[in-house]
Amino acid sequence: MIELIVYMGIIVAVLLLDLALTKVIKVGNPAENIFWEAVEDSWNEMNIKSQIYHTGYRIDFNRDRMVFIPGDRRIKRKTIDYPGTLELKQHVQFSVADDGFESPRTIHWYTTDGQEKYQQRIQLGWSGYRLKTIY
């Protein structure tokens, strides 16, 4: 009976350790998490305002910030600065039509030491994008 209790205690300890490590890994860099949450919020806001105002958007991925530029001047631009840990190797620009059409493309995000960290895959239509972590 004592052996069984010790065995179950070891299993529970290993499972709790695994859960704790998984949570730490998912937390990652807080600045990057805040950045990606801001991107998701701005993307959703762009989709809603495009449908309400029947206007397209242009999204500029500059060297240090992302800018959501509406086609309707009544709507304010939205700018999101990149965290200091991420950068783009080149300027990326694409348009979202007033009917919601987005040309599919992949944007590669790099760490400051030049390693690719994320791939942001933009889908057709209002489906938005998918973020894939490379490492």
C-alpha cells in the first residue's frame, strides 16, 4: 500500500511539473504577447470598421511598426510598434478590399539576432491570419 502511495505521488509530481513547464513555455516573452494581442485586436477592429464603412484598408509593415490605414478618412489610423525583440527584414505592404478580400501571403518575423521566430500567414477573405511559432 505504501509503495502504491509513493508511486502515485511520483506520477502526480511529474504531471504537475509538466503542467508548470508548459505554462512557462507558453508565456514566452511578455512584450511579444502584448504585441500579438494588439495585432489581433487591431485586425478585428479593421474587419468590423471595413464592413460598417464599406471601405478598404492598407496595412504597412514598416521596419519598426505596423500601420493600419483605412480608405475612409473618417476612420483613424492605428499604429502598433514592434517589441524590441522582433524585426522584419523588409517592408511589407498589402491591401484589404472593401469586400474583405485579402491576398494570401506570409510575413516572416525575426529575432534581433536574425533567426526566424514567427510566420504570420494571411488568409483570403475575413478569416484573418494564423501565427506559427518557428522556435
